[in-house]
Amino acid sequence: MAATTSATAVAAASRLLSSAHLPSPKPSLLPTLKTIPKSHLSFGLRLSSSSPHRLLFPITTAAAAEPFATSPDDEDYFQLFDDKPREECGVVGIIGDPEASRLCSLALHALQHRGQEGAGIVASDSTTLRAVTGLGLVSEVFSRAKLDSLPGSAAIGHVRYSTAGSATSLLNVQPFLAGYRFGQLAVAHNGNLVNYPALRADLEARGSIFNSSSDTEVLLHLIATSTSRPLLSRLVEACRAIEGAYSLVFLTAGKLFAVRDSHGFRPLVMGRLRRPSRAVVFASETCALDLIGADYEREVQPGEVLVVDGKDLSVTSLCLMPRKPRKACIFEHIYFALPNSIVFGRPVHASRYSFGAALAEESPAPGADVVIPVPDSGFFAALGFAERSGIPFQQGLIRSHYVGRTFIQPTQEFRDLGVKLKLAPVRGILEGKSVVVVDDSIVRGTTSSKIVQLIRDAGAREVHMRISSPPIVGSCYYGVDTPRAEELISNRMDVEGVRKKIGCDSLAFLSLDNLRKLLGDEAPTFCEACFSQNYPVPPREHKVEKVMEECA
């Protein structure tokens, strides 16, 4: 038995090093998957106008990236670096350039950090919408041949990390493409709908049949079942029915729509290509605009819908619904967004630098020899901490960019090796030193404890953890995949309890009061529910509670 277990573990490690993506072995919730060939075909959705139940059917197929095969021995996996909130999703929309699908794929590359489970593009040639979706990274899903199959001057794209819906079901990979009695419609969504279960139950009770377990499909059913005319009225009616966070791009044969929820939880920006086409571009972050050579113009405002006509690229702005107080996600600036992006009108790198500098003033580490970041998101906060404190900054941890979001067998031996696959300590920087380690957040505490041990094993004399955000005590219901509240270490323990748990010599977080001071007059316009449990839109399907336990 021991030999069998060892062989299985070795096989798992081999797969780990040869694959950048391994799907979860969870069985699909959809019985329709049984009819899909093993070759895995991606598809859009068509609404049967003759059916009173408005059934959605496949209309387009395209070969998708083959997910990694699993064996009966691979029923359980341990995911590396699960001690961070997951980067929801990223969306792109382009209209007015003959190479729209290729530009869209490049923009999705820039947004790859927002989702690695799946990617898709829907393109329009002014008469027909075509889709290619697949599991895996953008580079794995889109070959030159796949992009050649997506002609047209308009396209929308999506990279996915699931917040609602089975992670590895191809049916849940966006954009979703639907056909109904008024034509074809595609949608890509970044966010999470807090009233999705109630809406789905109501639609199913009225005869709608769902093809996926994604909350985004609700939008297509709401639009299809609406009696309003024209399409814009249907979109507005659907968006008024949903609650939560959503930044959306819709595509028809001739128009592109961009929509943002009335609180503005998730980012969505608009720009124009510097190419002669002057095509209009929408994206989750400005880093996508930079990559494809587009100039940033402005944010899509909370509660706004922008309509771009493919004929003349005219842009019409309409108020989706009465605007509510803006509640932009502060974690975009703490962790999610790339530092070279401008999000919610603020440069991300400058925010992180200021968080680190304030942390150095609030919780200094006297006598420390060196400040190091946990790469990559801790870099600018560590730089701010080092410069404000006068302690030298060094890259004491080197991150491997070739492991990806991978899974290994849950044996203790491989769990202990997990962090070493991702981070390598520089002994010459750490040995004999008192080290300040700056990270952006602590969620469960599992990875932090391994990092502390990694640095100690490299010879560090002391390890002082400094976290450039307040303690996370509440789950997010607006498009970020965080654990349940009772799994959050700061929900269960005070700072001293967390310090003992992760094994460092000292631990300090940026206080919520200081974070608010750094945001200045805009502080009330950011959502901080994960730190305060004050939810702008109360979650309907989850009980929000704070569980405290005594620390030994």
C-alpha cells in the first residue's frame, strides 16, 4: 500500500511540473454534459422562439483546449497558494477594427491575472456572431486557426475564475452566446449576483431551462423573457432585476454595450485604439488598453450603459438606473489589479506604495536589517515600507512564474513542498538577518505560515510580518471568491493569535482607520465589507456572522 501511495504521489508531482492548469475533479452538476463528446466542444446558446419554455440550445461549436486528464486516484487535490482571495474575472470589448478578435485575445493576455480557468471570445462580422471558448489560459485556448475562425470588426472576450458556477465545466466559460427571436446576443460578466439563486428559481418555475450553473446565464433568460422593446430596454429591465456586482459587455451583430452596476463594485474602463480605425475598447483594467495600443478615456460610470454603434462608432451614454453611492472594491488596489493599471481613477502602484509607507509609520520594525516583499503583489507595499522606515529593500524571495495554478496530491510531504515550488528564498540576503516580510493580505494563514518557515529555514534570525491591508474578517459576495467567514483566520483570532498560528516574531496589519485616511475624501466610496462586514448590498443567500474563538 505504501508503495502504491508513493507511486501515485510521484505521478502527481510529474503532472504538476508539466502542466500549468489542472481542472478540479468535481463532477458537473449538469446532466447535459453526458451528451458532450470527450473531445470537449465549446458552444453558444440559442433560444427557441417557438417554445413556451424558452429553452436555450447550442448553436456554435469550436474545438476547445483539452483539460488535463484525471485518474481515479486523483479525486482530491491540494491547491497551491489558496491563501489569497481569487481574482474574479476580466472582460474586454472591441468594436470598429477588422482585427477585433486578435486584439481581443491580446487584451485578454493582459488580464490573465484575473482568471486562469477558462477564456473565450465572441466576434461579429455584422451579420453573424461566432464563439470560441475553452478551459485553460488564453494562450492555450486561442491558436492562430481559432482566431481565424472569428472574423469581424467587433468582439468581446472573457477570462474566468469562477465565483458562481462549476469551475471546470466548459458550459460555464464565457462569453455566453444566445440566439432568440430578435437575433443573437453575447454577454461577458465580471462580478457576482447576490440574488442569483432566487432569480434562477423563479425563472425555472416559469419554464426556463438552464444550460450552465453560472449566474451570468440569468441575464440571458431575463432579456429573452422580457416583453420590452427594443433590446436596450430589455437590457435595462434585466439589470434592474439583478442585485450585486456586475461589469458587463454585450455584443449584437451591429452594436456593443457596456454596463456597470449602480454601486460600481467592479472596474470597467473605456478607451480608443491609436490605430487608424480608432476603434472603441472596453476592459476591466487599463493594462489591457496599454498592451493593444489604446488611449484611456474614462471609466464607465456606476449605473451607466454605453452603446457603441458599429456603423459610425458613435457612443451613446444612458443612465441605467438611479445612481447609488459608489462602492468600488478596495481589494483591486490591494491585490487584484496589476500595478501598472489605473483603477477607479487611481494608479494602483501608488496606492500600494502608500499602504506600505503608512504601515511603516503605524507598525515599525526597529532593529530590522532588511525588508522583503512576498512577490508579486507585495512589491510596491514593501518598497513603501522600506523607504519610509529607512531599512534596506531586497528581493529575498524569488517567485517561479512557471508553476501556474496547479494541484498536487494532498499528502503532507507535498504540502510542505508546495510553497517551495512557488517561492525560492535567497539565503545570502536572509541568513542571520532580522527580516521584515511585507505581504498584501492574510486569508486562511496557511501560506503565510509556510513562508515564515521558508525564511527561517534560509537562516533568518527573526521574521516580522507586515500586512498592507486590515484583517479580513468577512466574505465577499460581489465577485471575489473568498472562504466562508469561519475559515478566515482573522475572523477567528485576534492579531496575537494569528501571529502564534503562523509562527512569526511579530505581526501587524494596516489599520482600517489608516486605510480610510489614505483614501481621503473618497474613502466612503470604496467597499470595505471584507474588513468591516458592512455590506452595501446585503447578501441574501448567506448568513453573515463573526465567529471568535479564544487564542491559546
